[in-house]
Amino acid sequence: MVSPDDNAMTSDDTSRQDATVETSTFACSAERWGSTTVVSMRGEFDLAAVEPFERLADAALASGCDHMVVDLSELHFIDSSGMRALLRLQARAGDRARLELVPGPPAVQRVFELVGLTAALPFRT
């Protein structure tokens, strides 16, 4: 799992597990670090996984996080509904929170490249 930037942490920041959702092919968890929330996904981000992901992400935004990191590094599949969910999250975050995506493995990143979303979404470099 990815942690937020060291610069985003202070000595008063504590980590706590906010929520976890798991199905037979997908797992998603949100962990709060100060004003940063890290949403980690594992497995297949498809139509069946969109609703649980959006619930977790929306709860994090509603809690007032200033920075949301979405970790795609443990996904092994993403389809158009998963990509659309990330685009909707970017729109919902708007000016409320800075969104940052941790790239997925090569097969997942290739899908973003093929549809031209690597420049449209805020991937960590």
C-alpha cells in the first residue's frame, strides 16, 4: 500500500483504517493520514466494483480530506466503467481536494494509454 507524501505528514498525524470493501474479485480500502486519504484497490476494477469504490471515495471527500491518493498498483484489470469512475471522482473532487493516482501495473496503465487518459488524469510521476 502507498502512503501519502512525507511532506503531507506531521508528527500529530495518525493513521487509521476508515473502511474496507471486499468482493470475490475486488477489494478497496480507505485509510486516513491527517488530511490525506489513501484509497487502495486490488483485483478487478469493473462495473461490479464501481459502486463500492464510489461509496468509499465519496465518504472520504465528505469527511473533508484535502488530498486523495488512489492507489492502482494492485489492480490487474480495469474496464471502461472503472475509468469512468475515476473521471467522475476527479470531477467531484474539483477544488475541494487534490486528487493523485498511483499508476497501476503495465497492463492496467496500457488501457489508460490506449484511450488517451494518461494526460487527463493526475497520475503520480
